[in-house]
Amino acid sequence: MSSENNSPEQFEGTSQHRSMKYYLKAFAAMWRNGGNITTLLISVVLAIVVWILVRVFAYPDTTKKINGVDIQAQLTQYMKDNNLQITSMSDKTVDLELSGKSVDIVNYRADDFLARLDLSTVRSAGTFPVEVDVYRTDNPDQRADTSDYSPRIVTLVVEEIVTREFNISADASGVSVTDDYHMDTITAEPSTVKITGSIEILNKISRVEARADVSGMLTETVSSDTGLVLYDSTGARIQSDSLEMSAQSAVVNIPVYPKKELPLTFTFGGVPTNFDIDSLEYTIQPESIMVAAPDESIFNLSELNIGTVNIADIKFNQTTSTIPISLKEGYKNLSGNNCARITWKISDYSKLDYQATNITVVNAPNDMDVDVITNELTLSVIGPSSEISRLSSANLFVTADLLGVTLNEGSQDVPVSVIISGSGSDKTQCWALGSYMITVNARKLAAAEE
């Protein structure tokens, strides 16, 4: 191989090595032969000079560029505690320039170095110029010996990053319904979204909207999956790639129900035998309510029964009664009335007390002997003044029906019903106020008596 192709490393392994070996052999021979000490010293000095010259000329000083050393920006504890994050850096890497002997720097690479930013002065959100320091990866606590590097200053944008939860407003402005249908509250699923980003941007968010991609006349419930859009207080759209959202879309639910206005009615309970219920006049408010239903079967209804009024609960000195308006699940009271008020037309009615003596017991068990202890029962009777004045005790009948009543031996109270016979007619317009009890005595029959 010719000398033109020899590398510096090969030169060091030949010329320099041979020169040093030659002088060492000469020195040893001269020593054995008792040579002149002056000559010996001169030879040593010459050998050192030759070695230095070889080192200088065979491996001269040189420079090397290393590009793409990553910049590390480690957040301080203060920044973490105050939600401060770096959202932008003017540079992500630095380029180094090394100076030295080629043999010393020839093998250096980018991953042998690291660049760090000193963030100790960052105490708030804003834009900051920060110095870059370069270190060796094998000695990260001591700055690296570099002749130059660029950039030396990096500009950072620091923002306060927070997470907030926003309600999602559902919009379906492009749809409508006919008079026979009701569009209920339009909702979004999920109803909220968590957004993480710069507090400056989050402060601008006025609403998060999910707009249904539906239009036209609806007669049934519809759902639409749509993306979320952010708006500020002026209605301008907010767009930022730096925001992170827990959901990118929502399902807009548009509930549509059939509806109908239904007259209110109720059922009478506890109507005494022989009482003319049609004679009891009243008015009800509201007379009707608007009801939305889960299906179109509501179109087949002509009225809405809201409950029962026990006739015994109608008070002479209280001309009104109320019934709560409650609907089954799936139905909605669009009128919003919570109760119906019933006004009884009993202004010309009177109340009189009568002593009832017609007291009987029916359906007594065969194994018990039952005697009525109560001989007379005071009844408060209400009815039209013209009719109640014609009543007497002979028109009042008190009956204790023991069917299903648990009897014990001895004296006990049992409930009774009151029947008022008409005076001159088959039915009466009067009734007894409240509920009543009588006392009976029960005795177990002996086996011989059964």
C-alpha cells in the first residue's frame, strides 16, 4: 500500500512508532557500550522532539459540527404547582461546533451531548428568552467544552394549563312539529365535556354546542351524532389545536311526543247506597290539561281520570277539595297544573245531627255469638236544606258488615256504613259526614251450641 493512502492512525503506527523504537534501541546500545552521557541526553531530547512533531503534524487541531442535539426543558416544581406549561419553543435542538485534535473529537455524536434550559426564573405565564447550556451525557452536571453552539437563547411561550368542565348545549333549530305533537327538551349525550388547555383560551369559551344535522317536520323522536363546536361570547367560533377535549362529539336527542288536550274527571268513592250522586253538582279547575304521551294511543282518549274523591270526605264547612294531578311514567303534563280544585255547589246545603237507632250486624261468623252494645249513634248528615229537614231517625240505617273482620272474644269496635233512605223518593241527596264505629261483644260458641 502506498504512503498516499496511509491514514493518520497508520502513520502513528509506523513512522512515530519506528522512530521511537529506533531511539530506544540506540539509547540501550549506547548505555551498554558506556557511551558518552552527553550524546545520550541529546538523543533523548531529540526523540521527544520528534514525537511532539509527529503528534502535531500527523494529528492537527480541527473543528467538527454536530447538529440536532435535543433541548430538554424540565419543568420546575413551581411550574408544576401552578399549572404552568411550555406550549411553544423557538428551537427544539442546538447545533454544536467542537475544536480539538481530530483523534479526540472524530467519534463524537449528537447523543453524546444534551442541551438544557434553566427555567428557575419562569414564575408566570408569558414569553421568556432562556439561555441554553450544553452538557456531556456522561457528565450531566458539568458544562461541555464546546467552541460554539447555536442557538444560545431559546424563546419560550409559557401558559397556565387548566381543565374545566362545560355543559354541552344541544341545538336542533332546523326542525319543527305540527300542532298534534310536542317537541320536548332537546338534550346532548354526554351533557358535559372536560376541556384542557390554556386558561386564556378557556376564559373565552362561552358555550359548547352540539348542533343536530336534522331538519324538517318531525313526528317521532330523532337522534343525531354531531361534533362539538366552541363559541365565545360574541358568537365567534373558537378553534385551537392546543385544546384537549374528553369528547369530540355528542348525540343530540330530539324527543317528539303526540299531545292532546284532555278534560279532567274523577271517580266518587264511598257512595252510600240509595244516594243520588248526580245530584251533587261541582266545578273543576282546570277543566282540562294538555298531555304529551309516549305513543299515539293518547289520540283515542276523550278524558283523563285523575283520581277518587270519597264522598265522606266532603265537609259542610269546606266547599272545595283538591286532587293531585299525577301522570304515569312516559306522560308529561304540559299545562303544568299540579292539582285540580273541585268546588262543590252546596251553598244551600245544611248539616243536622240525628240519633240513629237502626243498628244491625251482618255476616257474623257461625262460631261466634255477636251482640251489639251500641244502642244509639249520633250521625252528622249533610244535604239540601229542603230535604234534610224532612229526615228523621227512621230514615237512618247503620250496618256493621263483619265479613273479613277479625273478631276476638270480648268487646271491640267495628266500622259501620250508613244508609239514608229517601223521603218520598227512591234516592236521597243526603249523606253522613265522616266515618263511624259501633261497639260489639263477641263470644266464642261452645261445641255443643254449634
